[in-house]
Amino acid sequence: MQQLRRRRIVATIVALVVLVAGGLLLRQGLSRTALLEQPETSVALPSRETPPPTSAPPTTAPPSPWPSPTPSPTPTASPSPSAATAQCSHSTSGFTPTSFTLARVGAKERVIAMRTQGGQISAPPKNDRRSAGWWSDGPRPGADHGKVVLTIHTYRPSLRPALGNELYDGGESALRPGDVPQLHAKDGCTVCYEFVEAQRIMVADYDPSSRVMLDPDGEPSAVIVICWDFSSSTKDWDSRVFFQFRRVTG
């Protein structure tokens, strides 16, 4: 009896060891798979060689983790310019934006203030596929001069689209001339911008001294910057798209 009992104990111990080892291997395999499937996003452009903070373009965002599972809103028809500008502020002092509205693509998302770091502008959080990063060291929405700089993520083609993918789906701007995006403050103040055009520029052709992205002393305006032309060989983005807007006051 003692010998039979000893055999049963040994068999139980062996089974437990196999089960634990299998669990460890499974977890290691899942971790390895997750690392291999991380998305990559970026809003980088060559830096302009002028003193910070008002002359530093956005930085290259590191590879992004899994996109947020939140479903994309259904795109809606953009309201008429007169209706969209009815709530626009005439403020000239500027404010900190906390959210934005792009009615054409059904987007009403948060804005995250991003300061200059190492001479460059940070991108939104890696896993945030719909928020916009606002360069808080640059011009403020509602100010009487300067171009407000916003960055939005684009995800590589193998992943669920980010808002940047929606804005330039099929290589064409989803926004139309006359569309009126809005930037909102926490206190309810709203600044409106009219969409003018979308400019796609290859990184190799970008001129850091141009006013395509940075114009701190010009007329009140705004630009949304996204990445485009993902290269499967370099795992990087070969171009940027600049959505240009001019301020409207209703």
C-alpha cells in the first residue's frame, strides 16, 4: 500500500510540474507575439534650426501599442458654415483647448497639451488613436496671431485605423473647403477654423524654414499634421499631410 501511495504522489507532482511549465511557455509566447504586433505611428519632421520653443516641429512618436478598442463614430455631414460659426468666439487673448470637433468625420475628441521636449514637440499618447496633441509652447487658439499646431496619429495599414487614417483615406482629404472644425476650452469658449486645403509633402522635400507648419507671427490659423506613406521596408512614414485652416469669427 505504501509503495502504491508513493507512486500516486510522484505522478501528481510530475503532472503539476508539466502544467506550470506549460503555463510559463504560453505566457512567454503571448508576450513575444504582442511585441511583434506593436503598431508604429509618427508625426515627425526635420527640426528647424532656430531657438525653441516657437520654432520646433513635432517629434517622431515611438512605435504605438495596441490601438484603443473604442469604435469610431459614424461620419456625418458637415453643418453649414453659418451654423458652425454661430457659436464661435471673438476672443483675441487665446486659451488652452481641451477638445476639438471635426463634424465631417464625426469626431469630437480631446486635445492634449504637449510641450516642447528636447527641441521637438511630443505626439499624443502611443495608444490614443483619436486625440489631438496641441503644441502648448506655440500659438494659442483664439489669439490674434500665429498658427496653432495640432498632431494626430496615423496607424500602419495592418492595424485598425486611427483618426489620421480617416482624415486622408484613399489619399484624399476627408475634409472639404468650407468645413469648420472647432477647438473648445474647458469654460465653453469655442474658436472656429475654416478648412482651406491639405498638403502632402514628402519628408525628404520638407523645408523647415517654410510656413507650412510653423508660423508663430502670421495671421491666426491652424494646422493638423498627420503621417502618410508608410514604408514596409523601413517601418517609417515617408510623407506628412498638412491640413491648413484659417480662423473665422462668425
